[in-house]
Amino acid sequence: MAEVAKPTQEGPVAGRKKFATPPVKIACLACRASRTRCTGEHPCAQCTTRDRPCVYKPSRRGGPRVRKKPRLLGDNNEQATADPEPAPVVLPNLSVESYINPGAGLKNLAEVMNDSDMLFDSLFSNSANLILNAYYIWIHAYFPILPPPTEVPLMPDEAVPLYESRPKDVDESCSPLALAISAILALIPCAQDVNPLAEESILFRRKYAQFLAQSAFEAIEVETEKPESSMDPSRALDDSDDEYSRQPFHLGVPVQLEHIIALDLLSVYEYAQRGNLKRMRTRANAALMSAMSLSLHTHTDDDDVYSEARRRVWWMTFVCVCQSSIVSNTKPAFDIFSPSFTSKMPIIQADPEAWPLFLKSQQAILTATQFVIDLNAAMKSQSDMTHVYQRMVELEVYLEPLVAASEAWVLSCPPTRLVDSHETVVAQALRCMSIIKLNSARIKVHRYCAFFDLPVFPRKNCDLKPVTPSESKDALRHWPTCCATLIGHSGPSSHTGSSSSPTLSPRLTPHSEGSVQNFQAPVTPIFPFSSHQSAKICLKSALSISNAFDILPYPNPTTQTAEGPSYLGPFSSVIAPRTMPSFACCAMQCGYVLLMVHEKTQTMYSGWNGDTGSLANNLLGRLQQGLLSILATLENYGTAFEALGGMRDQIRDKVYSSVSFDA
């Protein structure tokens, strides 16, 4: 074996490299807030240069770690007692077996522990790349708030199992965006979990996701905090609020936009996971105020490296604020058609029209929600319905061509295709969501005229009223027969252009003749459509919604293309859950219509034969298929998001009920 001698100490000493000096044990508050390297002096060099107070306090990370094993002192003691000119050291002969073991030929170094805030930045850099990769796999197709990926193809999702019984240190990112993304990802079951739907697994994911979500919100507060505000408020106004010394989480997104993106993500988290509509609106409105303070809504001529990021952040913030108003059934705090919103639309290379269509559908469903609010207010106060009549006509004229155009779209992208720089799968997802929202908007406009808003579900969902004990359980069976004509047994109803109310006369059937005589149909306000027309429009829209949910892309964590949905892992039987379901109320709107028409059709035509019975059975089959599609959609969302489990359970109870669904 060759002899290796240690180099002598003679000769010129090489200059110390940058950052070769070990980091200090504790940094001052100002350096920690600005993520700059502190010298540890009092005052430190950074505070002296910037002429600011230098204050220290113990690190919040808990100080030095307790060592589980005694330190190996052999190498250190040997180095400390070495002579200035040590003699050459002859390495002992190593057997062949020594080279075939793991780590063969490598020196066993002593464990080095250091409690410095600066180390976390370098340790997290690789983790940040993994989080960003997971974002493009799980989130981007449904919530494209970041620019398209630059590193393609994407790597398989490298999810690391986290065990509640064996806790480990969690990387603390200085980016609230990374923490917000992690909060969403933490809700997704791990592929290595043998029972991901067990109660203890769900509880652990819930607690860990909430920890990350709270950490993200606290990181936003810390990032917007100025040390001078606590130590010397009189100097706080002297410095700019736009100083960020840390590295961006995404190279194509300015650091000052990251907290806006984090707030948008947290708004969806509060809705889909925690069911907290108040916090959803608070997070979305905070993102809106921050975006407008940066004038993101007025950028028009900027074509720099960050222009696409600014456009996406603004318009996705716009979508989040709209969704928070829709699900809470409240009017937004701003005019959705404001002429001050002059920011350009984002661009998808594979489909430049996808973004404009998606945003137009968002405006449409919010406008329809405002119509429902106005209708309910007019009905409650028993005021003049003339403006409701006119508004319904205007909305139908506005929505009908949009829905008709969406029926001609060709959506042929494979459901498990990965996100790439052209964003083909993102374009398909946006168009699917556009179809869902446009048809849901049309249902909102016609729902009362068609079904008198009779409740079906035991709990309130968006603007759908819950069943109350005071309401008759048989009210649905006596609902006037607007759906009787859906299978071709009544002549077509013409559009009523006058102000007279359409005549609603129940159609007698072998199963309803005795009971209808004692039932008083609800008195309907003056509408420009008959009950039959509105019910037919609602049914067509509901079937379109269920079809759109069927072709909505799935995440692909394994990066293996398949014909059907992808799974959590190569050996997992759990379908990969879609994320960011801020429009889940559309599924409930669809389910409501399908259940209403199914119940009435089954009640009226279950005993009929011949052509009538055949047509009725065909309609029932389509309704059942649509309900199963909606149930599968909500079950997929419910795999990760617990708040949507309530919607899933209500649909499931109706689908598998012997009364309302003939399985």
C-alpha cells in the first residue's frame, strides 16, 4: 500500500475562504430578521454599518441539541496535540473486505453539531426544490399561480414518511410560500401508509398540516415585520418596506409576491380542509389588498422576467376573492368588472385562450351568485320582482352562448399527463373548470324557477338550504311536474315574454293521484321561464358538470402515464387526490339537480311500461351515472380534504338510500 504523509505546516498559509469562519452561536434580532450573516459582536458589523440598534435574545430553535452518543474525541485530541512538523503516518494495510462494506475507505469523522440560523438556509435549499417539484405535480394544474416549470420532465414525488411515534426535526423555511405549499401537501396520504384512511392517520395529517399552515401565516407576519418597529420606532419609517435579503423560492417569482401566493393557498386550505369560511375570506382579502398595494391589477406594459408571475398572482388572487364570496354566499368587496383591472391575462403556450375563458367563467358564476342573493332578499321581503325578472333574462342571454361554446371544446389531453413548460394539462384543467363553473352559474339562475329551492341535503351547502324538521318529508314527491316533460310527454313550452306567471299544474300519475289533490303547489314569483324550461336547462347543465369532473386531470406522483387515474404510489390502491377544490360547491349544485329530477322521475314513472317506461329508465340511468360521477369526485377530494368529506357523505347517503336511489 502506498504511504500517505500529512502535509507540513511550513510555507505560506492559504487565505481563508469566504464563510470559512464558523457561524456564530446566536445572531442579533436585526440580522436574523433580514437573514444576513451576523458577526456575533455587540454591536455586530451589520448593525454598525446600518447604524441600527443591535439586540440579542436566545434562539427560538431551542439551543444546542442533546447528543445521543458521546463525541468521538480521538481525531480532535490527536490534532490538538500534534507537533508542528509531524512525521509521516503510514496507513495500516486494509483487507479486501474493508472495501466492499458501505462507506469503505472513508474516514469516520466526529459528529459536528452547530446551532446557527444560517445553516437552515443551506439545509433547506434541496428541500425547497423538492417542495417546488411536488407543487407542480399536485397543485399547479388546478391552481396555476406560479409560472410554468423550467426543469422538465418533473421528478417523481419524493415524499418522505413522517411518523408520529418517531418525531424528527422539521426544516424551518424562511419562505412562507414553501410552508403554505407544504401545508397542502401534508394533507395528501403517504404512499407508504398501509392504512391512510385510518382515524389516527387522518388526525396526524390534520395536525401536521395545521402546524405548517400556522407557521406559514406566522412567517408572513415575521417577513413583514421591521426590527426598527420594536427597537426604535422613530427610525422605522426611514427604511424601505421592500427590502428582502433572502433568496426567492422560485426564480421566476419576486420575493415580495411570495406572501400573496401563500395567502391565496391558505384561503383554499381554510375552506377545503377546515371549513372556515370566515378565515377563507380574511386570507383572500388580505392577498387582494397586498396585490393592489403593489399595483398588480394595473400592470399592462411590463414585459420583463417577472411579468408572467405578476399576472398570475393577480388573477389567481382575483379568483380566490371571487370564490370566497361564492361559497359564503356574500357579495364581494369590489366590482368584478372594474375598469381599473387592466393587468394582462396570463399566457399558456399550449392554449392561449384557456386563461381568458377561465376568468370569464369565474365572473359568470359570481354574477349568478349575486342574482341568488338578490332573489332571496326579494322573496324574503316580498318586494317587487320586476328587477329579478329582468335580471334573469339578462343572465340567460349572457350565459347561454358561453355554455354553447364550451360544448364544442375538444378536450383530449390524457388525464395523467405531467405538467410541462407548455402546460397542456393545465389548459385542459382550466377548460374543465370553466365548463363546471359556467354550467353551475346557469343552474343558480334557474334553480328556483325549476325546483322552488326545495331542500334535499341535511346540511347547508353554499346557497342550498338544508332540510329542517318543520318541512314535510313528502314535499319533494308533490313537487309540480316540471320534469315530467323531460322525457317527452308534454308539448314544448314557449318562452313567456310577458309578465304573467307560468301555469304550474301537476301531472297526475298512478302513484300521485290521491296525494296531489291535497297538495298546494308553491306560489311562484313572476319568472320569464316556465318550470319545465328551467328544469330542462338545469338537467342539461348538471350532466355537463358531471362529465367535466370525469375528465378533470389527476395528479401523477409516479410520473408514469396511464389510461385511467393515477395512484399515490406504484403499490398503492388509493387514487391520487386532486387538490385545490375551491369550486366543490359546483358538485353540490350538480348533485342537487340530479337528485331532484331522479326522485320525481322515479316517483312518477316507475310503474309505466312501453315507450314511456323505456324513456324514463333511460333518463334514470343517465341520472344515476351522473350522481356516481359526482360521488367519485367528492370521494377523491375527501381523501385529502376533510371539510369536503361532509359533502361526500351527504351525496353518498342519498345515492345509496333505498328511497332516493335505486342502486
